[in-house]
Amino acid sequence: MTSRRIDLHLHSTCSDGVESPTRVMKVAKEQRLDVVSLTDHDTTAGWDEARAACARLGMTFVPGIEFSASLDGDSVHLLGYLVDPDFPDLVEESHKTKDDRVWRFESMVEKINADIAGLTHDFVYSFHTEGGTLGRPTIARALVELGVVATVSEAFDEILAPDNERYFVGHYAPTIERAIEVVVAAGGVPVFAHPWTADRASLASPELSDAAIDAKFGALVDLGLAGLEVHHEENTMFGRTRLAAIAEHYDLIITGSSDYHGDGMKPVLPGQHTTAPDMFDRIAESGTGSAIAWA
């Protein structure tokens, strides 16, 4: 079926989204999607619920995860499709990252609360869903509720931005090289998430020449990187063009997705960007760690 609509990057309350896995799948169905992947940060906890919802809704479910990672000390993300959720190294790295996020979260809240009295720990935790990933989106929602900023995006651009040295705190994450290694060893298909953005760490460093950027991607391909998330709202238009050329050069999978986090979060809906069926087929043929639940 060549007309399949495919979105391989969705988040739920199991990480930093604001809707349950079931609700995310329902919204995806409302947007006429045929194939979806739940890719919560550093966890596979939502797979069973999302898989069951897809079965009821007549959609194909692709098991996924979004690893927090680091590149030259900056935060980046790696999508892993069809990984074995019980693979020891994957479990260990996920737990280390999630545990360190708690310390980071509370440190940021404390720093911001020194200037914004209403942003107390108790108030911010009221926006957190038990079992989900503690992160900046939860703080952002609290800031919106207090009227400090108008939108979650504004909070990320200003108060919670990585270059805001007064408030921003980093957290543990494996290197991008280690993350690729873990995903491959877990039988998964690693795809670099939104690799060329204007306002977050990526491989599009202005200090690097085109040849140096190509070499960086090539080194990751040698480690097993299988694809690039080219069609993403946060990639610049120039970046999408360059990424497509790099993907063609290295014969990488090209994906497109919404990175949906739920109503009131990023201003996108499931299906805003999609993955071509032939590219999805390459993922389906390559992953061995877990199974696709076909509609």
C-alpha cells in the first residue's frame, strides 16, 4: 500500500508528553495515520498500551524509543526502532538517564524559583504524571500556568533555553556513539532525531565546514547509524536540503515525523510530517529486537 501515512515520532505521558498512549493513538487516527511509533524519552513503558490502542483503531504499531544522548557535550536525541526492551545495556542507559533527570529537574526548579516565587517544587510536580519523564516540558507548563510565558515554546526559547546559564542544568546522557552502539546491539534501527536545528544542539555547527560535517555523519554511519530524521518542524529548510544530500550519499533511511507531545505543547499534530512507505519498509526489514504489530 503505497499511500500509507506514517509518523514515527510521538510522545505520551510515559515521558514528557501530556496525553496517555491511548489518547496519542486516537489523535493519530483522527489525523488519518496508518503507521505510528511511540518514541518516549528513555523508556518503553507505553508500548503495551499504545499497541493495544492501535489494534482497536486499525493502525500498525512500531515499537520505538528516543534516547537522550550527547554530542561534544551538547544534548542530542537518537530514535531507536524495533529495539529489544529488555536488552541489558539499553535498560541500564535508560535508567541512568532517567534517574539523573530527577536531580536536574529539581535543580532547575530551585534556580528558577529563586526569581519566580510561585514556581515551587509542589506546584511544578502538579503538572507531572506519575511514571513519566521529568524534564523541561513539565516546568514549561507550570510557567505557562503562572502567566510567566504565553506558551510552552516561549518557555523553551527563553527561560529554559540551554544558553540560559542562570537556570539551565544539564543531565547525564550517553554519547551519541554509545547510544547508536546500544540501539544496534539491541536489534534496533538508529535514526538521528532532528539533526539540523537552529536553536538546539545538532551536527550543524556553524564552526564546521561542509566536509567536516559530512565526516561527522560518516563516522556515525560507520558505527551503525541507519537514518536521519530529515522532515521535522525544527530542522531548518537549508538543513533539510543538506540532510537529504547526506542521506543519499551514505544511503541512509530518511524519516519525517511530527514529534507530537500532546495538546498545548509543540504546535504540531501527528502527521505534520511523514515518512515515505519505502523508507519505513527499510526500517521494518532491518529491526530484529522487537516486532511490528501490523494492522
